[in-house]
Amino acid sequence: MSPRWTACWTRRQRRRLVSMQLNQRRPSMLSLSELQVQWREALLAPPGLEPVMEAMSEHPALAIHRNNFFNATRRALMDVYPTVEALVGAEFFAVMARDFILAEPPGSPVIMDYGDAFPGFIARYPAVRDLPYLADMAAFEWDMHQVRHAAEVPAMTQDDFTGLSEEALIRLELSLVPAARVFVSDYAVAQLWHAHWIEPLKLSSLGSINDATCVLMVRRDFEVSVISLTWGQAVLLESVEGGAGLGVATAMALEEDEAHDISRSNAKLALAQCLMRRA
């Protein structure tokens, strides 16, 4: 056997041996969907509890990506729930947000849509059991977030209502514009929010947290206003949103609130520009 032939044979054997070793180390081929599922599990797993994905879980890039993911998602929650963060403190909010992200990870790549389940999560979170109003504050801030980013749709004006006969008003079918919400709570969350961000100096003079909240949130000219409502006005708006005509909704408001003033309430809601004709 010539030295040249022996060298070629040795190189072929070496390549075959290396190929066998690589095949033994290479995991079975995953489909794209399987790889995405395992990547998601590895991303959301607490450190040290990653799924069986040795090549991925041991890679330092995963730790970097995990930190970036949690930081970005937590910041998105902070943007939506600034009052909740202010009430519990930044450090505690970060822990609670991480627990929420692990329990309810984003289901959409649109981060602006993330966080609707946070109020319900807070209501079940043992560490804030002594703050029963906190979940309602979160619900208030989520509604505020929805109003802020809702589509712009023209509302009926005072002139639109003034031009209608009494019979036409009774038959009128309306709904809230997308950038409007009625919010009701057993706690003074709107007052607490107002004291934090609108008139901070009055925070110390805030009344009882057990005073109920009944407000309308509406966006006009890129500004969100929070308008106090009577119980009758809230019932009227919720009835209209539920499909009742204005006449039926007014009757329901009178039934629930004997002090409901029809003329004054209709004028107030027309001025708020929160209603549109139902399609």
C-alpha cells in the first residue's frame, strides 16, 4: 500500500468518524411549530428549570433574550398601570409583573394589546389581599388605556340632539363611541387616580377609599377626560350600550335612580360627545 493511498484512506476514515460523532450529538429535527413551542417554554421557564433543550437552554443568548423579554413586557405593563405601580412601589410591582407574565404570557406580538388580564390577576394575588381596591384601580387604568388608543369616530353633538323631536329622541338608537367607557366601582379609584396625577397636592385630603366611583371616560381632541356621573346616568349609558333605545334606557335610569334628571342628563351627555348613532 503506497503512502499516498494510505493518507487518503486515513482522511476518509477521519471524516466518517467526525460525521458519526456529529450525528450522535445532533438532536432530532423539529418542525418550526415544535421549535417555537420549545423556545417559548425555555423563554418563560424560571432559571434552572428550562425544558430539555440542552443546546438552547445552556446558550447565553437565551438568558439575554429572556431578560430583554421580561424587561420590555414589564415596561409595557408599567405604561398601562402607572397608578398601580405608584400604590405598591416599583420594586413590588416588578415582582408582581413578572409573576403575571409567567402566568399570562403575551398571546399577540402587539404589545399594546397586552395586560387586559392584569386586573383579574391582581384580584387573586395573595400579596395584595390587604389592598382590595387595587384590582379595580387596574381595571380603571386598563379602560383608560383602551379609550386612549380607540378608533376616532364622530360623536353626536348638542346640535344633533337639539334638532330632534321628542318622539325621535325616544326612538333614537345609540351606542358609546369607541373612545368612551363607563366605569363603576365600589371604591374611590377615580378620585385616587385624580389625586395622583391631576392634583397631587390633594392626595392627603382624599376621602374614604370606600366611596364609590361612577364616571365616564371619553377621549376628545386627543385628550382623555374623566367625567363624574350620577347612578342614573351610568345606568342610561350602560343600557344604551347594551342595545336599548334612548327611551327605554331613560326609563331604566329612572327606575334605578329616582333623582335622575332627564333634561339635565341628556344635556350633559350630549356635551360630553360620547354617543353615536348605532349602525
